[in-house]
Amino acid sequence: MLNPLSSKVLLRRTAVLLAALAAAVACVPPAAAKGPQAGAVSAGDLAFGHGLLWKVAAAGAAPSYIFGTIHSGDPRVTQLPAPVRRAFDGSDEFMMEVVPDATLTEQMRRAMSYPRRNRGGLKKAIGQPLYDKVVAALAKYNIPEQMADRMKPWAVATTLSVPETVDGETLDQRLYEAARRQGKSIFGIETAAEQITVLNGMRPSDQIELLKGAVDTFDQRYRIYDALIRDYRARDITAIFALDHKYGGGRALARDVERRLFLER
């Protein structure tokens, strides 16, 4: 499951938002949201193929800014470009995808796992051959088989989408801490429950297809991740979508995930 670029930051001066949601949503022209393909975002649909920071302005109102973030702690992306830093520092309010709290980690852990009574949940869902590959891959993340077998397919796919050596506070987390230090008002676009519903609501067959794609490209994870970071740093939204379609489980599935994760949200 590629798509670490799944958030956006909105900055407002008297209501400045720096949030984390798919920057690509802001790039979809009105025509792309109509007709039988509504909800299917592709590189060809984008009104703006480049850019991570957008200004939203209206007469008589302070401007707002939307900044597309990437869920990564890679040092190549955690340093804000000067225009983003100016927009952030000049804002009074900060809105991110989900505001972390004491219960968020536990809620996500429960959502990512089969109930304890459902022993062998992952193995039953995906079959022995794929399961063996998953266990071997997760071992590189120091996740033992006992824990792996309780993980849902989408949770495994998400885990395997980021190389195991990439760690540390993500860009979103750093922005949140900076907003706290500066005394900004902080809001969430979604609650943890709303986000969990989106992820858990994926069809089991789609979750398995995403997992298969993650396993099939696992040996290429460093190359794919470097390409993603390169495209993000280049502010190349079109290239990011093309990368997602290439490695995100097939074009049809990638478009369905985009519909669910981006437009429907």
C-alpha cells in the first residue's frame, strides 16, 4: 500500500490550517468529480500536477494555506521549505489529519488486529503460501509470527510499504509539536474512529490484493521509497500518482483506494 502521501495541512492566519490529508484532493478539477468515474483520481485528472503548498484567499478574509505532507520521518522531508515555514509561523491555527491523544495508539492497535478469539486470523484470510512470505517480511521489522498472525491484511500492507530502517517522528508529528510549542489552536480533520472506519471498511479481497502487491515488491522497497521521496521533494504530484498506480496493487485497485481514501473522505 503505497500512499504515505495521505494528508494535508491547512494554514490560516486568523484561521490558518496546516493539515495532513491528500494534497491531490486539492488538485482535482470540478469535472473530475462528475460522471461515472466520480471518485477515481488519476494523474491525468489533476488540475495541478506540481505543488505541495496552496494559498486559499477571498476578499475580506485572512488567507489560508494547504500543505501536502508525507507520513515519513525521513530527514529529507522533515525540514520545511522556506515558504511553508513562513506560512506555518504566521498562522494562529493548525489542523491536521487526526490529533494524537492518549487513546490513539490503542485504538489503532485494535483496529489493525483480529480479535484474540480469532486465532490464525491472517493465515486463514490469505492462505499458507502468502502467509509464509508475510511472516518472513515482517521478521525484518522485528514483528514475531505470533503478532503477525493477528494483523489484518491492510495493516501488514501498510507496514511493508515503508522500509524497516525508516524511523523517527513523521513530518506530521513534527508539525504538531511545533504548533504546540508556538501555542497555536490545534484541530483534527477527522477523529481516530472515522479514519479507522475508512481503513477497516476496505473489502477483504482488496486488502489481500494490496498485501500481495506489497509482498511482490518487498525486495524493491528501498528503490520505490526513494522514488517516492524524490517525487515528493520535487513536488511532483503526477509522478506520485503514477508510482502508486505502478506499485499500489494494480491500476483498478489503486483507483478504488483513491476513491475511498481521498474523494469520499
